Amino acid sequence: MTATLDPVTLAVLKGRLEQIANEMDATLYRSAFNPIIAEAHDACHGLYHATTGDTLVQGTSGLPIFVGAMAFAVRAVIARVEAGAPNEPGDTWLFNDPYEGGTHLNDMRLVRPIFRDGKLFCWLASVGHWLDVGGNVPGNFNAKATESFQEGFRIPPVKLVRKGEFQGDIVEILSANSRLPQSNWGDLNGQLNALDLGERRLSALLDDYGTPTVEAALDAFSARAEALMRAEIAALPDGRYSFDDFLDNDGISDKPLRIALDLTIAGDAMTLDFSRSAPPCRGPLNIAYSTAVACCYVALKHIFPHVPANAGVLKPITFVIPDTTLLGVKPPKPVGGYTETILRVIDTVFGAFAQIAPDRANGSPYATINALSLAGHRDDGSRFVMFSFFGGGLGGNPEGDGLNHGNNPISTATIPPAEILEAAYPVMFTQWALRPDSGGAGRHRGGCGAIYEIEVLAQGGADVFLLGERGKFPPFGVAGGKPAAMNRFVYDTANGPKSPALVTKIADIHIAKGQRVRLESPGGGGYGDPHQRDREALRRDVAHGYVSPGAARDVYGFDSEIG
């Protein structure tokens, strides 16, 4: 575009466009049936380039990992169109293929073309985490999956709506292959409503400003993001920096999986090379190339928070992610546990940057979502599947302590409240508390993890499934900070409490009514030498129960009277 826009108009258009995506987010949150979308906000909406699929605008409350991956999802639809599939006003595409721009099978995507004066102007897209999409395990976090067919149904891009006509037969197929079809139906309608609203709002904006002006603004936003990112990279020292971290295991065999990054900075460009990472694994800890790129985007946005969130951010970045690693797999390799792997990828980026720029470094966050599902039947015979993720500590940083009981860097989601889960499912939380001594020690302490204890109330008990991480390799500290406490899971049996053989993964246990599961999540890694921690801050830590008196003496060297 050759049009030049004044700063005020650009600022107004930026706000208007972001508001469209934000309203789409809010529409889905308010209408979704399942708590993972309605309460936890496990969803995302945005606007995408007509021909490249690049991210133009994102909602501010959508999951960052979705924002990064959605560009690949839109490109998958564009590829269908370029191959000859019709794409017309009133169409809406649906798919969840994790190898074509998806993440895992639960994340259902809707992509809608937006036409203006007979020409494709952009795409609107919506993604939300559906509670159940078939597969061997309710909720689909199958720690023992060895192929994608065991994780749920896989849908390539298909037309859910053709020229405004809803294709009910597709929904019938979806419903027949889910344990919770009513929940999925509600979420689907919420996503369609969000797209409808976004289309109306965008049409009004184009009426107000004209298509050329809005196109020029979108081009300017991308160019500005690229320029700012290049300036940030150019300010860093040239060189090659390496960092390795590990996943506990793949859920099948108890062998660690290396995630290795070699990061190179040359002028205003950066290369992220993951070639040294472990090969594809048998279990569900693999991810596709698009997902790997998306989580790198999330990591970079945390390191460079002032750079705008659109595709321009990635233009100075080269990715080397071979399909010979677990970070670039093809079907039918299982990918249901993708959340754990992307968190470790993000940690490797954080670890490399701790060498490059300690003043920007964070201690590792707790870096596991602890995907826990309790499934069974209510006393009236109806089925329930309680899936939730859980919080932990975030890493200490140059400016202060890590957040207690926060969410991971992939997410702006909230942890579903205990009251909501208890109202929706036959369970009772008997403990929900911060975990003492779980944050890594440091000049700035890592945030505390949490303790969750859940009792099953259903007469028939419940099947329990867990897919987590950080049970063997703790969240690391940086700049002299100490690692955090590791993940721990315990469940009741007739012979007393027991922990999984694979520490953080289990898919084959049943607990009776009145029995409990207990999850103790990791804290965040510390930042800086613990002996440099402010004494008053440490005294407050002890008074609040974040740090025990023994740890204050032994780890922090606090020899004076505590209290």
C-alpha cells in the first residue's frame, strides 16, 4: 500500500481492530458450555491476512499459544482453496488437525473468509478447547497414546457452513464421536456467534474508514512490529548461545527427552535451531512444526513485551525444526500432551536469553499444566468428565518475585474456581492452598506452587487421568537463583496413598467414592543469589508461610531470629 496514515488515525484503527477481536473473545466466553472456555478462557480470536494467513490482530485475552498457531491454521484453509476448493461469502471452515496448524485435537478451529466488494479482504478465526473429542481417554489427555487415533477424531479443513447454509451432517458426525456432544454443541454455537459478531464489527469499521485505509493500517502495524523486533535483536550481542532442558518421559517409557536450543544472533536477525532435540517419541509429548513456531513466538513476546503482537514479530526469525525431532512430527505421531512440550521449548528460549541478557531473564515458571481428568457417572446415571489444569509458581525476575499460583506463559487463562468445578461435577476440593518452600530461592524468589486435594463424591467413584511434567527436572533458576520444588501427584488406594510409576503421568487408575487425589504443583525458579534477598522480604515470606524457618536459615542464610 502507498497510502500514508497519520499517527492518530493509526492509533484509532489499532484500538478499533483489537476491540473487534476482544469482543469475539468475550462473546465465546459468555456463551460456551464448558468451564475450560467459559471460566478458564481456553480460546482465541483474531484477524488474518487474506493471502498469507499472517496474524494481523489478536484479542488481548486469548491464549497466546493459539495466536501463534492460528496463522498456520488459516494457511491450511488457504491451501485448500488454492487446490481448487470453492471459497465464497457465507462460508465457514472447521478443523482440528494438529499437523495442519492445530495444536491438539481438543482445540477446534473455525475459519471464515471476509469479502469486501467481491474481493477477499481477510479471514476471521476462532479456536476453543472442547471438553471431549472421542479417543481412548475421557478429556483426551491420554498419557499412554502411541498414535493420534487413540487421542480423538481428526478433522481436516471442511466446510461447516456453505454460502450461509449450515451443514448439519458434519455436526452429527462430531456428536456421534464425543462423550459430551451437548457441551461441544454449545461451544460450537458460541464460536459461530463470535465470528458473526466479528464480521458485523469489521463491516462497520470498513464502512467508516474505507477498505484502502484499513488495509494501509494493517500493513503499517506489521511493518512496525518487524522494525521494532529487528531493533531489539540488533541491541543484543552477536553470538551462539545454547541451552538444554528435559521432559520427564513420554508416558510410555521412563526415559527423559532432551529439548535443545542453539540460538544465534547476527545483526538484526535471530536463528532458533532445535536440531539437537530428541527424536519423535512413542508417547503423546510430540508437537508439530507449527506448534513449535507458535510457542517460540510466545517466548519472544515475554522477552520483548513492547513489540506488537502480529506476524511482523517473526520476520527477523529463522526456525530450524527438523521432522527428525519430536518438535516437528508428522501424523500419526501422538501430540495430545503438546502443552508440556511447548512449555519446555519456551523454557529453553528463556534459558538461552539468561546467557544473552540476564537483565531480561526470568527463572523458569512451573512449566506444566497438570492436565487432570476425573471421569465417571453421576448418581443419576449421567456421564461427567471433569477436566482442568492447575496453577503453579512463576519465575523470579530482575524486577521482583515470581507470581504465586499463576498460569503458564502460554496462557492468559484463569484457573477454574473450585466453586465452579464443584457445582459442575460430583467432586469436593478438600484443600486448595499455596505450597510452602516450593518457589526457587533467590534475590527475587520464585512464586509458590499450590496444593490441590480433590475428593470424589459420585457413588461409582471416578477414573483418573493425569498428564503433567516437572516431576524429575525442576524449574530452573537464573543468575544464581535456585531451582523450584518438583511436581508431585498422590492418589488414594485401599492400601494407602500411592504415586504413579512414571511420576507425572497416569491413565489407568480408579478411585472409589470418598477417596482423594492430591496434586502438589511446582513453584517458579529463583532469580539471583538467595543470600542477597532483602531481609524484610524474607521475614514476610516466613510470616506468610511461603518459606519455612528452616529454609530461611539453610537456603537463605538468615541467622537472626525469625518471626
